Amino acid sequence: MSATLQSSPSSAPLLPRGCTFEPADWRILAGCWHPVALVRDIGAKPLSVTLLDAPLVVYRAGKEIVIADDLCPHRGVPLSMGVGDGETVACAYHGFRFGEGGRCVRVPAHPDSGIPKKLNLKTYPAVQRYGLIWTCLAHEGAATIPPMPHWEDEGFQRITCPSIDIAGFAGRQVEGFLDVAHFAFVHTETFADPENAVVPSYTPKLTEDGFEAEYRSSVGNYPIGHSDWRLPGFEWLRHFRLHTPFTATLEIHFPRDGRLVIMNAASPVSARMTRMFAPICRNFDTDQSVDAVYEFNRRVFEEDRALVEAQKPENLPLDIALEAHVMADRSSIAYRRSLRAMGLSHFFIA
């Protein structure tokens, strides 16, 4: 048995020790794809990440990126404590080296002896998309990573912002991203108008893995103090696409056929901690530095983070009768129903 995973009574995936999810919910989420790191953050040094309470190590082995349990199978020391050279990673305790596919390729104490397969690492698939590394703890079949509009389209600049850690549940964070009524109260320091809180009527349309919703509004989506996009009478079209469980995109139609797409990919570190990734693409200002985009994105999501970390209950109630709702909450209701349709239950209702 792995030192970090608890045994399972069946062939179902093993639960991490100290798992903060209900077992049935964890197994559903383990079958989904989640981002765990930015591609550019993976260098020679092994990187420690956590997904669904499972400690993982990410390292480079030549052209391959390897994701494995963060545990040397020899004496149980985290491999993220070790060192790498871009081709292998070495355990800090006895120097055992691991390379492509998580295979043990060297035992320094016995360099001329055969290496038992038991020393190979337990690995998980690694897919690079939108500047992120995605994985699935219970992988079956093809990768079903949520699509991002315009990412590959000609004329669009691709930007992968630094991640943001949030001491809250991923479902709460995603619901906040989908919420259309909080701008005038939460984002008044970044882009919103505190005198314009009206939410026009909109209707979510169910999709195979979530829903889509779009609405038009006079609330702009440019930083306060920038007037380049101010056009009298212009209506901003916002198009949300939700992909269960924790990824959504927002496509914003700017004046002069401008398009901005933001992906909100909330990676569930645990039931109480989220690492939020935000790839962005746009077909305007493509020659400008991305540093300003990083900073503006950070400020917007920091405004959201304060609310997510303060919400009670900490979990997301999927029984919509447990909280009050208004018409502007249609996206929240659609999101909760989509999660419930996945079979998620007790943890989210508690």
C-alpha cells in the first residue's frame, strides 16, 4: 500500500490519507481532468503539487513531463525534496534516480545490479494545454479537457497568468466566477461601475457537461481609468461556458470586434483549498507586455478571493432549497444542478 493512499475495498481508486472529500465524491472528481501547474514552472527542479488531497511531484524527463505520487518507493521520502537535471530526478535520501515514465533508472548503492519494477513510480497522465499541465487521478479513455474559445485562432495573443491560491472550495470559487450580480459591489476598484448593478435577463442553456449563458450589459470590462474602449451606447456581450466540475470560460465581446477570453480553471487542492489557473487570449493589444495583464488579473481575482474565503457554509449547497435565490442567480442554479447531475452529493450539501 502506498504511504500516502488508503486502501480501497474494491478496484476503485485509492483515497489519499486525510482525504477531505466524501469518498464517493472524491472518486467522481478523480475521474475528471484538472490543471496542476504552469508549463513554464517545470524546470530541472522537481515541483510539489497537490490535487484532491493527493501529493504529487511534477518533473521533466527530457521532452516528457512526468506526474507521479510524491513518494520514493524505496523509503517513502517525497521526491520533491530531491534534485533534477532535466532528464531525471534523484531522491534526497539515497539518490535513486527516476526518468521517463517514472521508471527507476539508477540505484547508486548498486549501479551494476538490475532494478526491480517495484521501484518504478506510480504515474498519472500529463497533458499540456493553454500553458497548463492537466492530469487525471483515475484516467480512463481519452482526455476530456475543457475547450477554450479562440486559443488557437490566428491573431490572438495567448497569455497564461500566474496561479492564485484561495483558502476555499473550488465550487464556491467557480460559482463566483459565473456570478453576474456582484460586479458593482466587489470589483469597483478594478473595472465595475458601483452605480450600475442591474443584471439584464438571461437564460442558461444546458450542454453535455454544463451550460452556456450570455447576456448584454452596459458595464464595461476594461480597467478603471482607461477610456480607449468607451463607446456611447455600446452593449458588452458576455458569454459564459461552464464545464463541470470546476472549469469555466468567459468570452467578452469588446468594441471593434475585439475579443477577450478568460478561462477560470479551479484546481481542487483539497476540499478547503483551491489553486486557480487563468489562461487568457485576446485579439487586441497583442503587442503589449503581459505584465499588466498579470497584475490586472491578480487584482480582479484577489477581490473575489476575499468573498470566497469568507462564505458559509464553506462547501457548495447543491440542494437549491437551502439558500435564497433571485433571477440573477440563474447561472448559479444551473451550476449546482450540473454538479448534482454528476452524482456529487453529501459533501457538497453538508
